[in-house]
Amino acid sequence: MAKVRLTAPKVEGFTCPPGKDQAFLWDTDTPGLGLRATAGGARSFIFQSRFMGKALRITIGAADVWPLSNRMDRVGAGGKVVQAGAREEARRLQSIIDAGRDPRMVRAEVQAADHATRADGRRQAVTVGEAGRSTADRKAHWGARHYADHEALTHAGGSKKKRGEGPTIAGPLAELMPLKLSDLDSERLELWAAKQAATRPARARPGLRLVKAFLGWCATQKDYREAAKTDAAKSKRIREKLGDAERRNVVLQKEQLPAWFSAVQALPNSVIAAYLQFMLLNGPRPNEPLALKWEDLNFQWRTISIRDKVEGDRTIPMTPYTAHLLAALPRRNEWVFSSPKSASGKLVEHGDAHDSACKAAGLPVVTLQGLRRSFATLSEWVETPAGIAAQIQGHAPQGIREQNYVRRPVDLLRVWHDKIEAWMLEQAGIKFTPQAHRLQLISASQGASLD
């Protein structure tokens, strides 16, 4: 093996002789330090020694990157840094062997520690918004309404409104999105809650529930569990600042039904009028009728298939007056409650129209959810079994008997649902004879099949 005292010119001029794959030049000043040149022209410093009786060779680095010995390099505004040299690195590796350790294992440990430090730094630097976008893999398990609420609560605002003038307002959680996930603690959430409580506590309360669920999700993710403070949203002080939700107990009473039906039927938009009557007569969640398609209606067997968040879908009876309302709706597209002005082609919730109708009738304002409560309350006037009304409305079965033993067919639901509707119409003073409309409904269903 060729041994010389390595110098910068010798390192620069060393090449692999023709006909060979590689050649070595060993330093006489530093035991184990060598220079390797390949047929491709690459030159690198190497270290060779023995560990536990076996030969060991480690590549230090490229000769055009590593200096032969330590040198001072200028960096930044006049600062200086020591750049490690190949001689000093070879001596360091030999000292590790002398201490009884394998320098390859030491290098692997250093690299692993460095990787862990960098990864921890990235985790500590991730923002709430960046981690939140990672929940997109849960979208397939969310309902459309839940996803829309998620978007609205975190929306940054400032975009043009789809309806009305001016820009959109930022959602309650928008100000938390730029924060580092590691900085989202109970103190920061208390400040957020105090700010939101002054302007929109009702909107912030579901936002807090979303943050709590989000932090729980972070606890299951290896990339976020160390940075997230999973108990940050559980502080009692945060809940106290936002207050308790006001329980809405306003429902329609039976003596208010004549005024309510009269005001709703007088609305200029017949689709909205039908939607509101459908809400009262069937008690669904406000968004469920809006997702109805004509293919979900069976006029022949008088059934309606509704997509819900509990069972996925449920089938309820199509009561006579409801069938009359639905058959009279325009068939513009696939949606039962359609709208030519909506981008989706279907009606959006029209709570404002209902508020106007209630005020015109001199009634207290009842929310769309209040119509759902009204159905549950008014159904008791005909002594409807609680389980019947709950199944029609899509509530989860309550109690062991309901959950495991009772399986009501739609015909049994129809017996009671027809009674509920007939009683409501009687109280409202609406004269409706189901048989007089039977032929009309069958014709409508045949026409729908032809379409």
C-alpha cells in the first residue's frame, strides 16, 4: 500500500491508474487515514482500522468537501466556524475504537438522535391548521352537514358572500388555525372563549366541541400526540366563559295550528311552503327533506326513504296529505324540494321564511328544529307510543327492549302516522279527504316512472 504524507496538492493530484477500479493513498502522519480514488474520478477520505479483531473501513467524506485538516471558515457577518478536517475525524474514530465501541454504531446513534431532534422540531412547529387538514382522511366517515359545519367553524373569512353584500365573516375557530399546535393550551383557549363569548357564544360552543374532538384525534396520531395538549379543551373555566346553551322549548300548540298552516300556505314560494309543512307533519331533521330525490318516494306503496345520521337511512310512511303536497311539487330535476336559483338545484334551509310566517300569524318564532319538537309533542295528543314517534323521526332506539326486540314494519308506523296527520289537519281546520286524491297520486307516480 502506498504511504505518503498527505498534503493538499497530493490529494488534488491523486487519480486512479488506468485499468483499475480504485486506488488508495495512505497518510503517514495519521494512522488509518487514507485517500481513495475511483475509475470514475471520485476521491474520498476513508478511515481503516480493526475492531474486535475484524477489519473496519468507514468513508469520512468527499475530498472536495472535507479539508485535510481543521480550518476556520468565515460565515455570516464576519463570524467564523471550524470546519472539521479528515485528519481530526480519523483520530476521533480511532479514539472511539480505543474506548471499546464501534464507530459505525456511534454514527448511527448520532444520526438517529439528529433525526429525532429534527422530527420533534417539525412536530413542535406544526400549526393547528396544518394538523387540522390532516383530518381530511376522516371526511369519508362524516356526514355532509358535519363536514359543512367543520368548514364554517374554521373558515378564514374575507371571501365574497354567495348571497348578500360584503365579505364573509371568519368562523369562531379561524384565529386558532395559525397557532402552533404545541401552543394550544387551556390558557389560550380561555382567552379565545372570553373573546367569542362577547359576540357569538352560541356559535363558539360547537367550536369548542370540535376542538375537543380534534385534540382527542391528535392523541391517536404519532405525528401530533407529543405536541398536542389533549386536555386543553376540558377546562371548566372555558365552558363557564361560553355559558350553557339556551334550551329552546318553543313548540307549536294545537290551538296555534290554524294560524300556522294559514301563514305557511300563504308563502309566495310553494316549495318552501311544502317543505315547512313536511317538517311539521313528519318531524325530520331540517336537512333531511332537502336531500330527498324523486327516486326516494314511492307513491304506490306510500313510503319515503330518508337518509339519516343514525341508521344511514330509514323508511317512513307517506301520509295522505304529505303525498298530496309532494305530488304537487314541480319536477325540475332530481330533487324533490328543488330550487332554480340554487347552485345545487335544491332548496336550502329557509328558516327566514318560516320566521316571517310565524310573525305574520302572530305566533312566537319557532325554529326549524322547533317544528321537529312540535311533531314529537303534538303526536302525544293521539296517544302515539313514544317508540313509534321516535322511529318516524329517526331517533336511536332507547332501552333494551327497543334496541333488541322491537322491529316495527312501516305498515305499523303508518297506522299511527296517519292518525297524527289527520288530527293535525283537523285542529288546523283543513278539510282533506284522502280518497279524493288517491287516483291523482297514482297518476303522479306513474308519470314519475315515465320521466
